Amino acid sequence: MTGRPRTTSADPLPSASFRPGRAAALSLGAMALCASLTAGCGVLPSVTGAPDPVKVMTWAPQDTGATNKPGMPAMALAYAKWINSQGGISGHKLQVLTCNDHNNSVGAAKCARWAAAENVVAVVGSYSQFGDSFLAPLESSGIPYIGGYGVTTDEFTGMMSYPVNGGQPALLAGLGRALAAGCGPVSLVRPDSIAGDELPAMLDSGLKAGGHPKAQDQLAAEDLTEYSTPSDKALRYAAGDALRKGCVVPALGDRTDTFMDSFRRERAAYPAVRVGTVLGNVDQTMINATGGSAGPYEGAYVTGWYPPATDARWKQMRQVINKEAFGDNRIDPADAGVQTTWIAYTVLKAALEKIGDGEVTADSVRKTLDGGLEVSTGGLTPTLRWPYEGKLASVGFPRMVNADVTLQVVRDGELVAARRGIGGINGTTDMTGTLENADVQ
């Protein structure tokens, strides 16, 4: 079922659907009732024939001491306003519920149970590090998970998960490929968490593909307020080869900027090293805030899933943000979470258009996605399609259908597309072959 919207909704919509014969009978009854009353009657909303609203959910951590992604639910709400202003999808208005998972497993499970209780037809464009907590409740209710951020491998194994990018595995594999040719020792600084435990094998797969030894795996608490000790350890290792400049890879989510504050202070005592990271850990705003061309990111390689935010293919998303969320500083068009949410809702829209006049339920959305639906994202990704098992099933990623990575570099303080290196002329490459050789435990 699409679910019954709460009466406290800012834009309440009728939730009952009727067969034509029953609707006609009720209409006649309502007319008779109006005729018998001295007060006038308005149009009964349930008799207008409007389809039920389609209820979905988007979740992400907000206001926590670690990684936060408030732009993702904010983008979902803006998308719904835009779609509804055009009459909805196949006549259905879109109703978005948002949930804060508080960056813990209990919160993630609560969000999933709420989604089930509300009978949402899908969870769309969301972020959580706790796939083992939220996927089981969704699967037991038959609710598809469309376009998660890809922060855990669970999203690439669950049969009701429909990822739109290659997640952290593809980003780190691509970064490893980019760093292999020019780096001496490589030190990975990553969270001491379940999600963090999955990162070293991905980076090492890219380094290995480039003939480079494995990176040093350095754990750090996710909620530290300063990182002088981890910075010192990373620099000591990366600077250990006098002949080749080493590289430090911070992969700490929102805490990457805190790490870089300490890193900048500590690096003066060591030979020069290069920085490499992935989008989601750094963006143009952070580069500007840390000194631009004079900051610690100058010359850094940064891997992402999509074209740079300045690319013309993001034009419609930027227009929607300007129209429906002008002044909402939670939504940054350059944020990978915002971009992923846009693409995830593009997938949902394609599925609902395919269903057309049919009944919209979690089951019908899932069957449509499983039935060979091909989704064009306007060149932001390859055409998306989810077979029963993808090419990377052999290494534990059966649901990964898009392993494309874009390589960007910080040049003169600006994050720009790299034109050479792993991505060839257009800065994009498919990491499927590299991930096939990942040493996944």
C-alpha cells in the first residue's frame, strides 16, 4: 500500500482510492446529503478520482558528533515540492518522510521500522553506516532501498538494495589507482568503525592494480576533536622513503576537516607529502575554508562518482534547488550526498512512470526495478539497471551496477576534473576490473 498520510501533514492529500462504481454511488449519496442540509458542502476530496500520494522515506544522520548528511533529506523534500508542483508522477503526489538515524545502529533500525509502519513504497537517497541494522527490517517488509550512499558493503549485497553508484569501494579503488604511479608509502587514516573496517581492501585493490604495495592502515576514533597523534603517525610513515614523495589518505567523513587542521600543523616537521581523498570527505567549500591554493589540499587527488558540480548535466538539479530550496544552506549542489539523492529520486520517478496507472506499492516498485527497468540519468551515471547478480558478485558486491569513478584534482585552489591519469581524456573510468581483484574478507 502507499500508506495513509497523517492529518498533520503540511499538504494533506486524500488517501482513499475507489472503484468507479463505488465512487459514483458515494458521489450521489454526497449530493443527496448536501441537498438535505442547510449548510453548503465542498467537493469531497475522496471522490475526485485523484490517485493516492506515494509515500517514501529519506534518512541521514544530522546533528551528531561524527558524519552528518542533512542535505540529503533536504534535497528529497525539495525534489518532492518540485514534482508536486507539476502534478506529481503519473498523477501521484509525492510525500517524503525524513528520519535522523543519529549515526548509530539503534537509530538506523528505528528509521527502518518507522518506514515499515508507514507503509512507504521505498527508502530513497539515504545515508547510514549501519546496513546490518536497517536492511533486515526493510527486507522483511519488502521495501526497496534505492540509491543509498554506498558507505557499507551491505548495500551491495542485499537483494532489495538498488545502489546508483559504486560507494566507498569504487571511490577508494579509483583513488588507489590514481596514487599508485606517483606515491611512495601510502597511509590510510580511517574511522575505527564497522564501516571503516571495509576501506583498506578497497584502497589496496587500486594500489595493487598500479603495482604499488598496500597502504598502512591507521585507525582513528570517529569523534575526536583533534588528530595530532594520528597526523604524526601518518606523516612519519608516508615520509619514510627519501626517494619518493609519500601520500596520506584521510577517509574520516565530516571529521576529515578536523584531521586536516592537525595535519597542517604537524606536516611542517616532515618532508612534503601529497594528500588524496574522496568526495564526501572534502569538497570545494572545505578547500576554500582551509586556504584554497595555499591550503593543505592543493595538488590533492579527489575521486568522486559523478561529474564535477559545475558540469552542465547538473543544470536541472541546480534549478530545482534554486526554485524549491532557495536559501536552504543544508543543500550544497557539490555535495555527493545531495547529488546521490537527486539520482536516486530520478530512479524512483522512472519506476513510477513505468508503473503508470497501476497500483503503487513497495512490491510493485521492487518488481519494476527487478524487471529490467533501464534508467537514464542524463549522463550523470551510465544507464542504470539491476540484474539478479552484477559483474562483481564474485567479490561480494552482487548489487553494484555502476563502478564509474571520476578523478578530480585541486589545482590553484579549485576542484577540477583531471584530464589524464586513471580516467583518460574525460576523467572517468570503470573500476569493475580493479574491484574484481580486491581482497575482500
